[in-house]
Amino acid sequence: MKPIEFENGEVEIDASIVADGLGVTLALLQQGMRTGSITSLAERGVDADQGRHRLTFFSEHRRFRVVIDASGAVIQRSALDFGAGSLPKSVRKPGG
């Protein structure tokens, strides 16, 4: 599997990229996704951003975001880390 690819119109991202971005191990990522303590949001670009996708992953203290183009190439990658504090609700909103 390539790091990021499209399957049946959906974006698939390698779990190791997400784990690294959230600063957790693969095992903790999988456990967090099963329990709901790690969540995600996928958005498709419109108008000037047509063909782009923004994938955002949330843990209790960190937000990791990847913006990709239509081929799956990473355009932008960013993370917000709130250390010991919890993510504010405003950071969990689409486009935030």
C-alpha cells in the first residue's frame, strides 16, 4: 500500500503516518480508534480546492492534519499539540 491512496472513492492513509502525526504508537492509535478516544474527519475540497482532501485526526491532546491532492501527494501536514491540556472544542470543528 502506498502511504496515501484512493479506494472506491475513499481516501486510505497508512496508519503509521497518523500515529506519527499524533505522537502515539500504532498499538495506541488502533486502541484509541476502537474506543473512540481518537477520531477523524475527512473533507473534500470545493471550488478552488477541487481535487484536494483534508484529513484531520484528533486525540485528547493533539490534532494532526494532512492535505493531499487528487493523486494522494501530501500538500500540507501540520499538528497542534496542547501538551497536558485537552484540545479545545473549537479545534475539532471542520476547517478550524
